[in-house]
Amino acid sequence: MGTSMHVVWSKKDPGKVVYETYAIVTTEKGDSPQAAVRSRKHEVVVRSRTHAAEIAAEHGYELFGEGEAWESLPEE
């Protein structure tokens, strides 16, 4: 399964846009596999929508361009 990338507001640096990634991972518990979502916040400032797309491409993430933080970003 792939990893999705979402731009969000930073809690450490208010007013800055950073990104979070989410991946579904499976683990074995007993005889059956269990699915879990692994999330990670990356405190890397995202400067624009183009910059977000570059980060996603570099790491193989699926970029979801939506939400208030995304709308606040300039195109380039």
C-alpha cells in the first residue's frame, strides 16, 4: 500500500504549513493479520503547492491537495 501526504498547519510553528504522511501497515497477531494506520508529522516547511508536489514525488507519496492549509499555499 502507498503512503498519502497531507499538508497541515504546524503546531510547533503557528502559521507555517508542514506535512503529515499516513500509511496502512499490516502486522501479524496470532493467526490473522491486523491493519493499522501509521502517521507521522514532518516539521518541514512547505513553501508552495509546487514544493509539496516535489516532496511527494521525491518520496513516492500520494499527495492530497485539499484543506485549509493547502488552500493557503501559493501555486509556486
